[in-house]
Amino acid sequence: MYESLTHDLSFALCEQLRLILEPTLATRLKGDYRTGKRLNMKKIIPYIASEYTKDKIWLRRTRPSQREYQVLIALDDSRSMAESHSVHLAYETLALVSKALSRLEVGDIGIAKFGEAVEVLHGFDEGPFTDQAGMRVMSSFGFHQRATNVLSLVETSLKILEAAREHRSSASSAELWQLEIIISDGICQDHEKLRTVLRKAEEQRVMVVFIVIDSLHANTTAAAGASKPVAEGVGAAHQNSILSMNQVAYKNVDGRMELQMQRYLDSFPFEYYVVLRSVEALPEVLSSTLKQFFERISED
């Protein structure tokens, strides 16, 4: 169902990612060399005619033509996703991203769900992410978990990605960037601890992109606790939008603790994130975010 709904969009995202995620593994033969893996038959006659002096007649695998990235997609399985009516858009996002990456033959794809705990539903070593694998993964979500522990997700993901990198046989795998895409409603705690872990992720050459599912449905229950985001009074249709959420926290001002209010996204710990209200916008905003990141690291 979700594959058919996002079929055309996955083509669009695939073609945009093709320009950003360049081939990394040399599989195509290219010449001309004095030694190599295979003879260049076009050079044989000139080689004989030159009395065996023009001896650069061999081909080597030096032209990158295959991608060997490792991408982990993590979908929030907590109850808040169902309460905010975000499940349908989250499923569309998962189907769109996974299909585009599979069509691009990006490398290894892993799928995980998280909430109170993290569970890998499709490992990097389980082969291509096929339609059958997608149906099995979709059926594993229940959206009943009572908490959304994003900090635990990122910490666990780094261990999973590190193990996956070690299993790579190519010499270039240690230098490649890995990618994690988190799909959630964006509500998370422990922002300072998350910033520390995200700095570690960058040191390990892991890029983390957070896709915030913003369904704009009013919440029927009031938020409790000063550390949790609360919505501004801007109308029922926008009460639950993450763009209009504020949070309150105590801050030290001239030696005194004062209660201050700020926009929730102003302290959001993820540097690369997109707020998604419609799946039609995903190919452009996700590819733009990835392009921005890879342009930045190419300048470093």
C-alpha cells in the first residue's frame, strides 16, 4: 500500500540522491596500464604493430561505479506517534526513503524501531531491503511503547554502525560516512547529553538526520511537567505543531535561578533536521539537507 502511494516520489528522491551520494567502490575497468586484471583488446593490434613497445594494454578496476554506503533508518514506535496521528505519514516516509535507497543500490540498509528500547528489524547483513522485507518490517510496529528514548537510540545506533563498518571488507570503508535517518515526532529529552553523543557520532563519521513528523493535530491531553514542551495558544489546528511549541526551563541569571520560556526547536540538539507535514515535500528537503552536509565536509 505505502509503496504504491510513494512510488513516483521514491523515483524523484532516488534521482536527487544519485547526484549527492557518489559511487565509492571501483568496479569498472579502465586503462591503460602496463599491468592489470584484463587485456584491452583494442590495444592488441597497435601493440603488435609497434613491435611490442606500446605495452600499456591492461585494464584495472579504478573507476568507481558502485555505492557502498551504510544507512540505518530508525522509526519511532512510541505511543505518542499514534496519539499525534503521525503513523500514516511516518509509514509513508519510511516507505519512500527505503525504496529510494534500494532503487539507488546505495549499499547496506538497516531498519530499526525505538521507544523505550531499540530493536533492529532488518540488519545490515540480511541482504537487500525487498518488498517482502518491507511488509515484515511494517507489521512489527505497534506504536504502544510508553516512552521515546532518543538518547538510547543514538547511543545504540553508533554501536550498530560501528560493528557494521568493521564487517566491511573494502579498504575505503573506514573513510566512508555512514548515515542514520530518524523518523519521529521530534519530542525528546536530555538535549545536552544528546549533543555530546552527536559530537561523538560526527567523530565516528556518522551523519544523523532527524525527520520530524509534524501532523498538526491538536493534542487531547494536556502536557505535564515543566521540562516538556507546551504549545502556544494559536488555535486547535496548530496546538500540537512542533513549530509552535515552547518549553520552560530554569536558567542561572546573575546567580539566581529564573524560569524562562523558549521555542522548543531553538534548543533542538540535532543540527540536521527537517520538519515534515506532507510526504510530497520529502525528496526536496531531504536531498537539500544531505547536500548541505556533504558540501560542508568536502570543504573541511
